[in-house]
Amino acid sequence: MGPVYRVRSLVLAGVIAESVLLLWVCAPVASAQAPPAAQFAVVDSLPASAIPPAARLRSGVPFDPAAATAAYLATVPPAARARSDAYFEGGYWLQLWDFLLNAGIMLVFLGLGWSWRLRDWAGRRVGPRWARTFLYFAGFTLISSALSFPYTVYSGFVREHAYGLATQGFGGWMRDQLVGLAVTLVFGGLLVVALYGVLRRFPRAWPVLGAGTMVVFVILGTLIFPVFIAPLFNRYTLLTDARVREPILRLARANGITVDRVYVMDASRQTTRISANVSGLLGTQRITLNDNLLRRASLPEIEAVMGHEMGHYVLHHVHQAIVFFTLLIVAGFGLLRFGFAWAAARGGERWGVRTPEDVAGLPLMVLLFTTYLFVLTPVTNTYIRADEVAADIFGLNAARQPDGFAITALKLAEFRKLDPGPLEEVLFFDHPSGRARIRTAMQWKAESPGPAGLDRPGTALHVPPTGREPAP
């Protein structure tokens, strides 16, 4: 069996396997439906027992944010904290293994000649150059996915179940993986075709124009994801419970978010995690809660979460992130020019890679760019974490639910380490730690006398800011 035939057989086997598995797992999963939103019995207020005594405001008693924070942290049983710490700290190693596995696969494509053989095979199957690029990418993606599949099963299915964070059977999980693979083949294929079109047409200016192409696809993805991609994985229904919906819409209108409906996503079919988001651009805006949040949280907690999510939208974090990551991508493509030239001069002949516009060099491009992003992980984490802090403060001022916010932080600590060291938080956290978030909420509580839902008698209500920026 010749090397070209082996590559062709791998690609063909991958396509057949993906098709058979997709037909097998889609039928039982497609009929699953989220329960009507009206069935969620959301509690209107926080139970008195949910707020530790040291975190309660009392007349004539000084309020200590540090003591209140410690009291909230003390409500987490040691076994639960140890479990969360083990899960999150294991994630540090997964980041390293993800990188090393990806790097190893790219080196296999180059070192064993799979990449140039796959390029030549695609060149014999289709005529147009863009079609050859697309077919190469399809084969490259299927083979890469097959090689990393055992690790994907462990990290995405076995480990999540071991820590009690997943609810999905293997069939449903596999169905979602295949849908994600199909989206990658289509959307990623179009991106790679566009990038190599730029590389061939503009051999000198490709770093800048290639980066611009990637940014265009990022913006396009942001536009279409909530409307076209997300429903491929979950069922979205309208939130019909006015007790929950109307406070959310009032909060949105008060902060200039022009939406008239709230959606519920059936995330419980996959996970136990709570989440929500305000997503979309240019008319695709929508507010979404996952059903775990409605099942597990009281109305003050939901308002605290939605105040935070609206903070991202009102503070234009999506737009700012596009600018930030555009700069990273441009710098990365600049490094790609020199890194590719250096590596190709030493191994290009052995790898069968001719020039940057040769699609057989895609594994080298991926290896160099993912190495660049891996090294910058603390930088990107810090940028995202700063946005999260700003959204936390905005949410506290908008929703005025510091205890709801603190209790939500404890629920998020089921899968995030609650009390890391300072350097650990800087390096590995892309969100503030639970301890930091609770301390922010308790500091806000101490400095904002009489916000709604608190138990300090005889004080005037604190009027939250009505503008689009967090209070100073």
C-alpha cells in the first residue's frame, strides 16, 4: 500500500466514520426538548440562611468586607472546595497537554510527509485551487480530530463526568462533537481558503491582509453564532415567566439595551453549570439564560448575573476585544512571516513545504501560531479578567444585588478554584477568583448604604447610576 493511498484511506475512513456516527447519534438526541420556562420555580428572594451573619448589615454595627468575604468562603464544605481545586488545577495541566498534543500532531503531519501527500492527493481530485485548499483542510481536520479523539473523550467527557459537571450520555456528547466538527469543516474551510487566497495574491503583504481576513471572520462569527450556530447545539425557547422576565427586561432598558424578549437555553442536557449572556451585534442582540440558572438560582442571583452580562454589552467589551485581538493577530502574523521562513529554510525540503502560500505548510503555520498564543496566555487571561472585573462592578451598580452576586460566585466555584494565590490568579485565571468577586461585592455593600434587599433599617435607598459606565 503506497503512502498516497494510505493518506486517501485515512481521509475516506474519517468521512465514513463521521457520517455513520452522525446518523446514529442524532436521532435520539434531536427529539429532546427543554421544559417550558414557566415550569422553573424561581424563588423571589434570597433565603435568610443564605447570607452568613457576618455578611449582614445591621444598624450601629460596623460592616467589615473582609470578615463578610471570609464568612461566605467558610460556607463551602472542605470536601467541595478540595474537589473544585483539584478540577481547576488539573485544568492547568490540560492547557499544557492540549498544546503539546497539538504540536505533536502538527510535527507528525510535517515529519512523516502526510501534509505534502495530502496536498498532492487533493490536487489530483479537484481542479480549482480554492477547492484543492478546501479539500486539503477537510482531510487535515479529519485526521487531526481522529488522532486527538482519545484525549478529547477524556478531557471533554470522562473528566467532566468524574467531577459531576456533565449530564450528557456519550451518544449526545458525540453528536455535539460531530456538529462542532461539521461547523469547523465549513467555517474553518472557508477561512483557510480565504487566507491562502490572500497568501497567493499578496505574497509580500500577506501578514497584514491575512490578519485582516481573520478579523473579518471573527466579526462574522460573532454575528452569526447566536442566531445560526448556537441552536445547532441547544434548544432555545422564550422565557415566559413574567416574574423573571420583566425584571431582566427592565434592567436591560435602564441600561440602553434594546431587546424585548429573553431566551432560555437547555444547557442542563449537557452540564450542571450556570451561565447567561447578552450576545450579538448589528441587530442580532439577544439575552439568554441557561436553564440551570433558572433551576438553581433565586431572582436576586439571576438579576446579579444579568447585571454582569449586560455590563459586557454596555461597556462595549466585544468591540474592545475585537480591537485587542486584532492587534494580537497582526503581531502574530508578523511573527509567522519570520518564523515560517526560518523553519522552512531548515526543514522545508524534508517536509515538502515550498513557500508560505503552499497549503502543505498549514501544519507549520498552526504550530507557530498556537505556540505564540500559548506563550501569551497570561496576557490574554489578564485582559479578559480586567473586562470581567469591570462587568462585575457594572452589574453591582445596575442590579444592586451584592449577596446574590456573592452566592452566584460560590456556585461558579464548583468548577473554578475559589481562593488561589495571587500569582496563580494572574497566570491561570481568565475570570476573577470567587474570593476576589465576593470581596468586590462586600466592598460595594459596605460603601452603598441601603441597596435593595439588604437589611440595614432606617437608611435611604441608594440610587444606582443611570449612565453607560460603572460608578467610580
